[in-house]
Amino acid sequence: MKRLLLGCLVALTATSCEWLLGWELGEVTHEASWYVRNCSDEPLIVKSVGFLESRERIEAGDSVCLFYFCPETVEFEAFYLYRSGAPGDEWSIELLSEDSLRIRQWRFIEHEADGKQFFREADWCFRSEPIGKSKSRKLVWVFDVAADELQPVE
């Protein structure tokens, strides 16, 4: 009888931890994704330097996922804050033509500058939706690249 009472007490304590302590067993995780969408009529290559180190081809009208992450809580900055090293001049996103001509560049150090900036959350589209009946959410950020934003960079 003592074992049954002890078992009930342990079960009651474990299920009430969220209420008592503000946390729960088995942390909630979310699915977070950051995409670049090519809204132009030409294929593009998106190249990240200094934090993701990737090079992805994006067909006209298509998108590519640059980063996928399953954190307990997520903010836009997780896209680059969980990378090794400190942000600086070397962090950038470049858009290249098929023949590797650089046609657009966004540098982290310039994220407060005027105009559309890759490293500024306000310039991304965001959507969030529940995952099933859980507390988890699917979080998606999309950065659109329009044809009129593409000009050769010198």
C-alpha cells in the first residue's frame, strides 16, 4: 500500500510540475525554417558566407530552405545567432547569376541600413501554425527576392 501511495504521489508531482514550477517535462520544440524565394524570371544562386557556408541554386519562382532548426523557443535571430563566431563583416548573403556574376549582396554589418536587408526580420514574411494538437508550432520565415532588386554589384 505504501508503494502505491508513493507511486501516486510521484505521478501527481510529475504531472503538476508545469503548474507548480512553470515548466514541464519534455520541453516543447518547434520546427523553424528560413527560406529564400526567387520571385524573378532568372535562376539564381544564393551563397552564404561566414555563418552557414552554403551555395544553393534557386529556379525562377521557386524557393530553397537555407536553415532548419528545432529549438525549444525560437526567434528570428536564431537563424544566425547559433552559428560559431561573432557576427561581422564576413557574414553575408550573395546572390549570383548562373555564370557566377554577383548581382546582390547583403552584409550583416549593414543590417540597419536603409532599404531591404537580409539580416533584418522586418524584411521577411513570417507565418506560424500549430503542429497537430501539441504546443509545438511550425515557424516559417521567407525572404523574397524580386527581379527589380537584382543589379550587378561592383
